[in-house]
Amino acid sequence: MSNEYKTKIGALVDSISESYKKECYIAPHDLGFLPNRSVIIDTTKALRQLVFPSYFGRTNFRREIQDYHIGELLVCIIESLTKQFALALKHQAGGAENRDEEHYRLEAERICYEFMSKIPQIREFLATDVIAAFDGDPAAKSKDEIVFCYPGVFAISIHRLAHELYKLSVPLIPRIMSEYAHNITGIDIHPGATIGKYFFIDHGTGVVIGETAIIGEHVKIYQGVTLGALSTRGGQKLRGVRRHPCLEDEVTVYSGASILGGETVVGKGVVIGSNVFITKSVLEGTKVSIKTPELHFSGHETKEQSMAAFDWVI
């Protein structure tokens, strides 16, 4: 290694090190290890194996030894989550509290067992989501196809897990889980959103559901739907404030619709058409749509000429 090369590397090291001092919000942490994103994603995959036995991971699941399979998975999941919860809790405390590692471990263990006790209820809700997808999509050949393939079911399965951790005030980890699902499916559901049974997202890409959104039972939404806030210019001052809409039971929202605002309530049985923009409440049983735009064909003098050109393109 030449002296010139060493000098250049040394200058780069000094420059980057100096930036660590200036840009403190993205600087190295002195509070110990942060939660490991890769480990959390792997553990999320293991949780899906627990929720949907024989679909993911091992395919040789047998009922006569199902307790063994469950126990084996539980041990791995609990050990992994307990460690990651402890790291997240310690990081959240910011070193301000003079507590030893044992304190964080015990608290993480308590949270972990409380979370795992929710698995039967999560499976109950997810079973209804699979039913809703099968009943709501004539293209579905089987419930197995829905569990294996449908992005909406993938996203809601991760959400129902992350939501329980959100309710237990676990830092960082629920959001890592939800963003993992977002990256895979293009469906962005904040772990704080409250979603009832029989929920179906058809197609899914581009769906956004905000933190304080509330969704009732038997709700169906299509791709590109946003359940968002009217404005987030208040930044951190809006934390904890209701910002996202409420959809009551049996609501259907078609593609591209935006429903915004914490005071916006969409009543039971409402149907929201494509590309509608809503910032006010909608009464029960209403159908909302925009007027169909008038099509105009230019460059052809007659209808027959237009159709001839169209046939040629086909």
C-alpha cells in the first residue's frame, strides 16, 4: 500500500468521522446494539409458520406430532424475540435510566409471553381474512392459493402480528415488521391501525393505511386506496392525535380512492367508487362516485374510422 494511498484513505476517514460528530441523528450509538432487522424479519417468517402451519417453512407438518412442531417453533421464536425486545427497550430508554441488562431481559420476556398468548386470537382473525378473500374473489381457486399467493393476506398477516406488539408498546420492532411486508407487497399498513375481522385487500399494490385508522368487519378495499391524514405539517405535535379515517362494517372502497382525516367516518355499507377524494363523513348505505369522464377521440373524422384504427391496434 503506497503512502499516497494511505494519505487519501486517512483523509476520507477523518472527513467521515467528522460528519459523525455533526450529523448526530444518524451517528453511531453508544448505548449498545440496536435490534437486528434481519433477525426480526427471520423471526417474522417463523411466526408465519406458527400461524399457517405446513404452508411455510416445514411442509412435513403432521397432526400426530403437532405439539412437537409448535414447541420447537415457540422456543426459537421466544428466544429471538426476547433478545430483540430487550435491545429495543434499552435503546428506547436512551441510557437515561441506570438499569442493568437483567431488567431489560425480564421486561422483554414478560412482553414476549404476553404477545405469544395472543397467537390463537390472531389465527382466528386471519382465518376470517382468508375466508373474505376467497368469498370476495371469483378468480381464487382455493383457500390454499390465497394463503400462499395473495399479497393482501401476506400484508394483513404481518399487520395482525405487528399490531399486537404495537399495543404492547414495543419500540421499533412492529414498524420493522410492517415495512418488511410493505417492501414485499407494496401495501403500507401502519402497525397502529385497528382492523376488524373478514378484511380483504384485493390486488393491493399502493394501499396505504395510516396509524390511527379504524376499520370495521367485512371491509374490502382495492389497490391504490389511501386511508390517510389531511395534513401532517404539525409533525411531532400531532403524535397521539386521531388523524386517519374510520371505515365502519361492510364498506367497499374501489381503486385509487383517498379517504382522509381523523374526523371522517364512512358509515356501514358505503361503497366508495374509484378515484374518489373524501375528506368528510359519509352516511350509512351511501354510494359515492365521480361522474364518468366523457371520452373524446381525435384524429379521425368518423366513428367507423376510429373503430377501424382501434381494431388495427388490437
